[in-house]
Amino acid sequence: MKGNERIDQVERMLSVTLRVHKGEKMLVASNRELGIVTQGKNWDALMKNIHDVIETYFDIPSADSVKICLEIDPTVTDNAETASC
């Protein structure tokens, strides 16, 4: 892949922002504009479910090509620093 092709690919990368908050028993991630909502019992489960919902919503084989930004509610603090997409 040539330099210009790589730059074009990066510029076309999808970007999704999800807000994360604590539900009654689960961590919840959502994007109201896109109508995306998922949840998980812990950070690992939430991250897996985020990838799954992104792949399904955009009909892509892997969410690895999507820039996923998390806006984490301040009340969600347990192991937040270990979460990654």
C-alpha cells in the first residue's frame, strides 16, 4: 500500500462515539443518534458486545477498522482505565 492510499484509508475510517453509564445491573453503552445500545456485566463483556453491535450495525467483518470513542459517565469508575477497544 502506498503512502497516499494509506492516508485515504485512514481518512475514511469510521468513527463511533458511545456513552457508557451504569444501569441497574449492567454497564450500558449507547449512541442515540445511531440507535445503538449494548450492555455487559463487566468491562470485558461490554467491550466484546460493543464490537459485536458495531459489526452488525455497519455490516462489516471486524470492528477493528472502526475508531470507537467512549464517553464514560463519572459514576462508572471500576476498572475504567483497563477498558479498551
